[in-house]
Amino acid sequence: CHHVTGECSCPPGWTGHDCKHPCSSGHWGRGCANSCACDGSDGGDGGCDPATGACSCEPGFTGERCQ
């Protein structure tokens, strides 16, 4: 937390006042501000790693974006 304001600076993949909430599906990064860019990903909803944005491919899909 910031030493003056008390606001938390959440690590990538986490959000909320106390940084205890993971990014919702389809979002990743600091403040969960980035949208996943995955095709054929796990669940088919553009899901990716909440911290790094790496795609989680369903069986039969490969590549950086599971294309």
C-alpha cells in the first residue's frame, strides 16, 4: 500500500480495494485493464492467465492466441 494514501497497488491479475479479487474472465494485467486476445481458449470466452495474458488453449488448439 502507498505510505501516504493507503491505497493498494495490486499486482497484475488482482483488483479491488484490498487486492483480494482476481481479474474476471477475459481480463488480465495491472488493474485488470487488458482484454484477453485468445481464440479457441479454455471455455471459449477469451480466457487467459489473469497476470500475464497468456492464453489457455482448449484441446486441438495451439499457438500464442490458440488460433
